[in-house]
Amino acid sequence: MTKIRKSSIEMNPEEFRKIGHQLIDDIAEFFESIDQKLVTPHESPILLQKLVGNLPIPENGQDAEELISKSTELLFNHSLFNGHPKFLGYITSSPAPIGALADLLAAAVNPNVGAHILSPIATEIEKQTVGWLAEFIGLSSDYGGLLVSGGNMANFTGFLAARTAKAPMSIKDDGVGSSSKKLTVYCSKTTHTWIEKAAILFGLGSNSIRWIKTDPSNRMDTQALETSIKNDLENDCLPLMVIGTAGDVSTGVVDNLSELSAICKKYDLWFHIDGAYGAPAAIIPELSPLFEGMKDADSIALDPHKWLYCPLEAGCALVKNPQHLIDTFSSHPEYYNFSNNGEGVAQNFYEYGLQNSRGFRALKVWLTLQQLGRRGYEKLIREDIELSEMLYHLADNHPELEAVSQNLSITTLRYIPLENTLEEEYLNQLNEHLVNDLQSGGEVFLSNAVVFDKYCLRACFVNFRTSEKDVVEIIEIIVKEGRKIHLRLS
């Protein structure tokens, strides 16, 4: 007589419902009251380690309801809340509630979106999501691509596709050292640090990067770019790609994408755009001139977990000709039985990127895009930009603040005491202390940027919970804390 297996990891339906209902109730209460909490409790690593405990892995299992309850308490009382209306640091958005539900649903089915046969409907949803994201920023839905963890991986995907497309074919067998010419890439000095990682990890080396100066508006200087390319060609180098930025991480500036595109066409270079943060702003009609040239990009990085309000992790790599991804990443070992056995073409995402086993990241993006629609997103993104402009103007009109820059939804500013004889070195020191104190204080969370050699407070609005009331209060908090620090340092 065969026995039915009973596993201690399973839950009966009644237990799962009870725990699940309580968890959903707790999350709903968390969302409802998040504005009443500190942005962060700023607890020390030692305290947090004590809360987690330093015990070995349990010998015997523990009650699931108690474990979920304890974990809920830990996360809701000892986290930094990027969903808080006064969280404006870095580029992490408030997570859309439907995205949180989507992650629960995706985890329940647990598809491996590496091969169509392993994830039939999930694969089709991801394909549609990629097409929708391309359309969202004004591209053709024929762009191919895939969902990845975030900006680094999306940019890495474009970088590797460019290397395959533009470097000698011999490097696939013999490595980059087989090229008789030094491979070079071009980007502005404001480009995100992912480019250094890519150049080092993928064999070109950090000396292959040509850091192009910026013009007075902080855009890449296109004349300096072309001069650098010409010099390299004359010195037996092989230029591969130009990286334009659609919303740089410090100030939100968008490079002159149309001029970069023209240079890439002239010299037959791959044109990659890092639009991880700023590309969604292309949905705003009055901002469309900023993004002219984006349609010419060979690849684009875009992060739905930034300005599309999706929970982490959700990045996207878009490539104009998806065959470049297959040429770069595809392999067919004998133990992969992933051939198409039905009607139509089955897409296997393991051939499009670095991962073989892949979670169902697309569901939360797919659902959020449908819940809001194009008009809903246009409204929210425009409101974020307007709040950024409001912060800039309030700072500009305040006697103790200097508004430094404002682009897209990023504003930089700094605190300046009423004495007008203070040196720049002191002001930079004061504002660095101010950023640190604000981040630890819990009332508001801003990050930092150095703009025109000025150490600044940086506020990035990708938060659908932030309101005009919060902006007014943030100004008050900055001035209050700035005065305290000035008294402490002077």
C-alpha cells in the first residue's frame, strides 16, 4: 500500500488563510499609517543584530504563524521606509500596493521565466511587458529585451550586446585580448558607476573608458566626444559604444541624445542610453524635446522600480534588434530540452540575458501599467516634477537656502547661514553634516550630490505619497537642522 507523503513545510488551507489574512491586514495598516512613522529609526547594526539574534539554525521547526508575526514586527518597526512621503533619497520609489500583491501571486506559482516550457503564461506576460515599456517611452514595440534586477544589470546587458555587435568576432573564442586594437567606450563624467564595473568585469579594463567632460548645462560635451573618438581612431583603437544618460543620478540632466545618435551613426558605434531613472519622463508631452534621439538607441536601460513605482526588483533592458541579445547570450547544452513543440515561436528568456533561472519580475510591472494606464502615469510623473520645482522655488526664495539645480524630478540645494562671509570649504562641510544628520534623524531622508563643486542636499521625487505639505515641511526641517549644525561647528 502506497503512502501519501506528509511534509512539515506544507500548510493546510485553513492555516494558510489565517496567516495570510492577518498578514494582509497588517500590510494594509502599515500602508495606511506609514506617514505617521519616522522615515527610519536609525538603529545601530549591533542593536539590529541583537534583535535578529545570534543563535545557530534551529534543530526543530517552529510555528509558521509565530514566525510571520515576528518577521512582520521586525520589518515594520526596524526598517527604512522608502514608501514614506518624506523619503526622497537616491532613486527608490514608493512601491505600488498592486505590485506587492503581484509579488505574492508570482511567488505562489513560482514560474522559472528562463524557458517558455517552464513558464508559459509568465513568458508571454513578460514579452508583452517589454513591448509596453518600449511604447511607454516612445519606442517601437518591436524592441526586444527582458526584465532584470535593476539598473546595473540592465546596463550590463546593453554593454555586452554592444561588445558582441561591435568588437571583433574572435573575442567570443579567444577573449578581448585577441583584438589587435584597444576597445574603447565613451560616456560623460556624470555617468553612473555601473560603467566602471562593466569595463572591469567584461574584460575591457577601466582604462578603456573615455570620460568626456560636460558642458555648462552638465550635459556631455559632444564636440569633446567627437574629438576623443577621432583621436582614438588615429591611435589604433577600436571605439565600440557611446553611453548617453537620460536623467543623470545626481541632477537629473538629460544628455543631448539626438547629437549623440548622429555621432554614433557617423562612426558606426553602438548607442546605449542609461535611462534607468529618467526615461519614463518621456511620457510627458512637453518634455518630448529632451528625449529626441532616444528612438535611435541600440539599447536602453529602464528601471520600473524607480519612476514607475514598482516594488524592487524590476529593471528592464531594451534592445532595438533582439538578435543581438541572442548572439550574445544564447547557448544550447544537451540538457536543455527547450525547443518549440507547439504553434508559434516560443521565446526562451535565458537566451536574452545573463540569468538562466529567472523569477517572475514582470507581473508587478504588467499589473501596475494596467492599473494606472498611460494617463495615470502621466499625471503622477508630472506631479513629481511639479513638487521638485516647488522645492527648488521655496529654497530659492529662502534667505538661508541656496537652490542649486532642478532637472526632471531632482532638486539640489544647500543650507547657507545668514553670514555671507563663510568659505566654500566650510559650507561643504556643513552640508555634508546636514545630510548625515537628516538621514539619521528620521524626519526626512535626502541624499547628497556634488554639483559645480558644491556639496548639496539632493531630493529625488519618485514618490506617489509625497504632497505639497511634505515639501513645505521638508524646507522647515532642513533650515531647523542646518541652524543646529552651524551652531555646533562655529
